[in-house]
Amino acid sequence: MDEAMRLAVQMRLYDECSYEIPDPIEAQLRRNAFWSLYSSDRSACLLNSRPLQLDEFRLQTPFTTLFKTSQATPLLGSHESSHLHQIEECILQGFLKNHDVWDLGHAILFNLQLFATANIRAGEGGSINKNQQQSLSESYLRFLSSLDRIAGLIASPNTLRASSDGQLLEYQRRALWVQKASLILTYHYLCMMILDRFIASNLHCLLGLNDDPVSLKCRKVEFAHDVLELVTSVPFESLQANGESCVEKLRLVCATLLEVLQNCESVHVLERAKSHFDALLDVLSKLNSRVSEKLAVTCQS
């Protein structure tokens, strides 16, 4: 991925002017590749603690690349075929939603750290002032609404009836399931990470939560429940297709549940946490992940 990002920078794919020379199909492929790398960069930053590569501050230049132009070039064939147009538009909408979720979620976590660091350097301590709190609250509300208008076919891939060709229809549905699994798992993963960071910064009140430790742990278990509902409702192959990023997101959820199991006195919360932990651990083991073995050993110790 590092090589791909270096190449994207060398080709100035962050600059809309760089798409004027290639032919329309090549330009569309480059545009899609850039925004895919952009989201992957934020994913690697949060999942693997890697520094951002595609960042306006780092490159010291604004990103002017449009996500979608008014005359987007079809990549699945001629748009005279209405079902191909429907599928491509739906996939593009899901691609945009995935970008929005990563961008909004990363911005919240980045600004939380930025505000605290800036205040320390200004001699004001690490506390967040009221204006900064309001900014974080508004960003969080925008993040929560990021999936409000998810495309119908991504929400329910099996409702797709675009083709009479059984194999083609199954292939198209599979693509939508993979996108749905990635999109919603990313959203829940970021919800969990935002909750953890805000609790650590004693700012969970901005998320509408009180100071009761049991309530905070219960909220974490609720997020884990949402993840469990997702991974048991999508075809397993859609999780496999999302690779190690899927495993890393599930690992964080399991690690959070493990923390609850080790530091909670509520019997009800413990029972739910243990049930969800075991179920998610089973999913991880089916994904042939070494992570599941490590978590199982930790839980037993």
C-alpha cells in the first residue's frame, strides 16, 4: 500500500487537474483508486497506528479531486443497459458512504487529539474548552447520521432482480453483500473506538452518556451486539472477502468485551458480554485468524 500511495502522490491524483489528460475510462479508474487509497490510509492509521500518507497537512497542499464528476464514465459497460447502470450507481453510492464514514470518524478522533495537544502547548492543560466540545459534538452527530440514507440495494442485496442470468445475479449480489459488510462493520468499529477515546479523555458526556461505569460498559456491549447482529446476518464469504481489515475490526470489539469481562461487577452485563465474546470469537476462528487463539487464551487466563 505504501508504494501505491507514493505513486498516487507522484501522479498528483489529489489534484483534479491530473485527470484532464488521460482518456475518460483511465481517469475514472485513477479517481476510484485515489479515493480507495484515501480511505485505506485512514483505516491503516486507526487499525495499525500508521501515520497518514494522503493528508493535506503532510503534503502541504489542498486536495481538489472530486469524488464524482457530473459526467462519470461507466466502467461496467454501456449505460444503455439499465440494470448495469443501477448496479454501478449503487456500488458508487456505497463507495461514497464508505469514504464518508472513514473521513468523519477519523476527523473526530484526529480533532480530539489535536485539541488536547494544542491546549497543552498553549499552556492551558489538556482539557477541551467549550467551543472545542461543541465542535466535537457536532462532528459526532454528523458521523452518527452518515448511514441514514444508505442505498436500498446495499441495505438489502437479495432484493436485486436486475438480471435473468442466475450466475451474473449471484455475482452482483455478492458484490453488494461484501460492500454492506465492510461499510456497516467499519461504522460500528469507529463507534467503539470513538467511545473508548472519549471515555479515556473523560468526555463521554459529549456522547450523551453519564459517569456510571456500568452504563459505560453496557454501552460497549451494545456496540458489540450490533456487530454480532451484522456478522451473523451477512453471508460468511462477505466477511472473508474483506480480509484482514475485517479481522482487525472484530479483534478490537472482542478485546473491548474482554476488558468488560475483567472489570465489571454487573452480572447481567457480564452474561451478555460473555455471550457476545464467545460468538464473535467463533466468527474469528472461522476466518482462520490467529487473533482468535490469542483472545481465547487471554480469556481463559
